[in-house]
Amino acid sequence: MKMHPHFEIDYLLGRSDCQLAEIITSPTDMQQARRELGELQDKGQQYLVVGDCDNTNPDGSCAGHPSTAEEV
């Protein structure tokens, strides 16, 4: 089973703006990114998945994806 990596939102919010900018991209600025991360927490998410994931758990983490025959 393939799993997308993720970051704990608390960890991300604890980083300096410079460190956060190295981890995530924001279309505006790091203050906006922090607001958006806070909004995700308000919705009950604890994790931010790296990349595109179409199968997440309620906490925001990747719920896994079936492996293809080539990946086994």
C-alpha cells in the first residue's frame, strides 16, 4: 500500500516563517498560510499531506492507496 507523507499542522505552525516557506508554498504569504493551517485545525485536521492525495482520513493524513503490480 502506498502512503503519502504528511506533516503535523502543530509542527508547521511552530516553525519560523523562513522555515515554513521551505516546507510549503503559499500563493500569498506565510501569514496567510498560517491562517489556512489554523482553519484546517479548526475543522479537526491534525495533518497536512504532502502532494495531491484523494484518500484522506478525517485527521487529514493519507488513508493509503493500493499498490500497482509494477510497484510490488
